[in-house]
Amino acid sequence: METLNDKLKGKKLEIGYPCSWCYKVIASEKEALQKAVKDVIDEREHTLTASNKSKTGKFISMNLDLLVHNEDDRQFIFDALKKHQDIKMVL
């Protein structure tokens, strides 16, 4: 039986731009995460909402929703968030 992964293997996801995109951003503390997002996207319109907190309280995640204009724009934001010193992970 062919699985979904088998069907999608070797195919690139096609995304219609512009579109709304959600990044899950993980950091050690809420204020640092909020500042990091502002550093990366500056004045672009966005929504930042609480998502989860680790059981120990060591990490917090938030959802960053914004309009991305094309593949380069989407990837640039992902990379810039990922490289920011206060951000632990981006999904």
C-alpha cells in the first residue's frame, strides 16, 4: 500500500503567494522572543500569540502569523528568526 510520504517523495510543495504563513517560534522567555520578532520583521503587520510552555517552564513558544510575499521572503524570515541569538528554534 502506497503511503502519502511515498506519493510526495521528490515533489516540491507548491505555495500560492502572497499568503498568510505561521512560524512557531521557541525561546527561553516571552520578552526576549517578542523583541527578537520585532528585530526581524520590524514594522511589518503581524500577529504574535501564545502557544505552549514546556513542562519545566524553561521554554515558551509563540505563533507568528504574517503575510509572506514569495518564497524568498518566507525563507528569509525563517532564516533570520533561526539565526537570532534569543531564539532557540523555529518551526
